[in-house]
Amino acid sequence: FSRWHIDAHITCAITGVTWHLTGFYGQPDTNKREETWSILESLGRTNQLPWLCIGDYNEILSHSEKSGGRLRPARQLDRFRRAIDLCGFNDLGFVGSPFTWSKTDRLEGSLRIRLDRALANNAWRLIFTSAIVHHIPMSTSDHSMLSLHLQDDNHNR
């Protein structure tokens, strides 16, 4: 673990399958975000297991994941994409609102952004082919809750 992530290995008591789970928080300061991408990439270089990484990355993959405010620099989005590619991740998608964070700023107006997501490598997706991520609005937070519904598809065979 670090200030930016919590790592665990999960083993199913029934199937004996072990997989890697990372809870992730991206540095909110864009000038320091390289620190968190370096951690993520380091975890990716050493990982040998099916891997799910879920959390608040504080970054977007494309401008379509943001409504309102100024555009983010392309290099900022590219750096996030490079970290995801190095880890072999694919976005699991979602059900619900396309945005997971919102605020109203006096200068920028209403901002809505998809900062939170679940990413997994192909080995993890082969185990949990029916995994679904739900964006659940929260009245007590400016972030939506991510709810991951898993079904071990291989267990039923």
C-alpha cells in the first residue's frame, strides 16, 4: 500500500483462483500526478495475476468524459492512457450516469467528469466475463459510488 493505492490478492475458496485487486487514488494535483502513474506502472510490470484496479484516478481518457470547464491538455490524457496500456488494462464500462464527479464552480460553472472507473486486464476479464460496474449517485459526496457486481462464470461450469 501507499498513500495512492491499496493492493491485495484475492483467492476464491471454492475455485482456488487467485487474482490481484488494487484500490487506486490518482494524485489530485496534476503537477504531481506522475507519481501515481509511476506506481501504477510499477505494479503492472510486476503483476502476474488476473488484475482489477478500481478507484478515483482523477483523470479522464477523452474529452467526452468531461462536461463543462476548460479542456485538459492532450499530453495529460495521453499520459493516463500510456499507464493503462502498460498495465494491459481495459475499461469495464458502466451502467448509470456517464459522470462520477460533479461540482459547481463560480468561474467555470457546472463541471461533471468521469474520474472514477474500474480497469482490468484480459486475464481478469476472462474469469469475470459478466462483471458490471454501476455508477451510483451519492447525496453525501461529490463522487458517485462504484458498485462492482461479480459473477464467477467459471464456477458454474
